[in-house]
Amino acid sequence: MRRFFARPEQFTGSYVVLAEEETRHLRDVLRLKAGDDVRVFDGRGNEFRCSVVEIRKAAASLKMIEQVEPAAPESDLDLTLAVSVYKSDKLDLVVQKAVELGVSRLSPLITARGEVKLGDTAKRLERWRKITLEATKQCERARIMEIDEVASFPDYIAGVSDDTGLRLMFSEKGGDVLPEGGSKKITALVGPKGGWDDFEIELATKGGFHPVKLGSRIMRAETAAISFAALLQFRFGDLN
């Protein structure tokens, strides 16, 4: 079944109107016609079986037939992955895999050893959000992973609220095993290829984060981020 995205405000009564980019994909790539059945999700967990009514140049009108269960249910773990922005485009892979692993939110961070400046990330943020949408369609989630504005590490730690749940920091230096006990809300920090600076570990620890490590494995930064997310979903979420 072909899947399309429409924001909640594009749903009116029993109809939904697709925006121009989704319409172009429906018409020019998939070559669908009036009467064809599709699925449309709103990015907030709702999905509907719809029938194409009218296809115009910049919009397509669809009639909602019934609400359906998304093929990929959401994890009961509310996981935020806060990741250092890499100099290369390898964060694109982390974004894609985070969606597939059921991460709820991704927060890009500018870190001391990340070799990236805050002003260099505006266009990349737009790209990450596009990758998120495409990955959501492909893995059949109906809720879109949120991507925050890029923040410096100190600003991010200062802005962490009291309701972030269990706070973990992947760190080979001073890292311990994962804490015992269950948690359904986790914020997890993953640093750059050069690792965390000492002041960042101290700052995070004061902010309530627990440094943990994944045994004695030596991993690339992007591998660590994906592995950490998978491990947390296995331990506290739905990968079991």
C-alpha cells in the first residue's frame, strides 16, 4: 500500500488534501489515478486508508475511508537521542536508523571535539528532517521522529527539564554498566569520534546524566549512536 504524509491541518472532515511534493510523488512517480487506494499518516500516530478523488497540479484530494493501525507500532519507550554533529554526512545514517529503531526525538549537538560550528548546520537540519520523513514512510511508522534545532552542548544540558526521565551518557571514559530497573523515558547522549571533553562529562554528570559504556568495543561515533539506541530499545523498549 502506498503511503503519504499530510499534516493534521490538511485533514478536514472526511477529506485530506496532499501538499505539492506529495502530490507530485503520487501523480508523477507512482502514476496513481482517481479511485486508487492509498494510506495517509499525520505524523502524530494516526493513519487512514483513503481513496484518491482528484489530482491537480499542486494538490490532491483524497477521501478518508477508515482509520487503520500503522504497520509499525510505536515503542512504549520515549527515547531521545542527543548526538554530536559530525563533520561528515554520517549523521544522515544515524537519523535514518534512529527512525527505524523507534527513537522519539533526536537532538543534534555541537560538542568540543565535534569539529563543527553552529552556523554551519542550518541546511543540514533541513536535510535531516527530510530524511526523517522518508525513513518514516519506508519503515511504516505513523509518528514522525522530532528533530530539535542544533544546540551547543552546554546550552542543551542547561535546558534539560526535570521530566526527561533516565539520563544516560555513552562514554568510554568513566563509563559504567547500564543501571538496573525499568524506565519508559530516556535521554541518551552520544559524543563525537574524538570522545567527550572532560568538562562535558563533568557538566553532564552535574546535570544528572549517568556515564555508561558498551563493554570494551571500539566503535565509530555513528555506530555507537545506532548501537546505543538499539540496546536501549532492547532493554527498555520493544526490541525483545
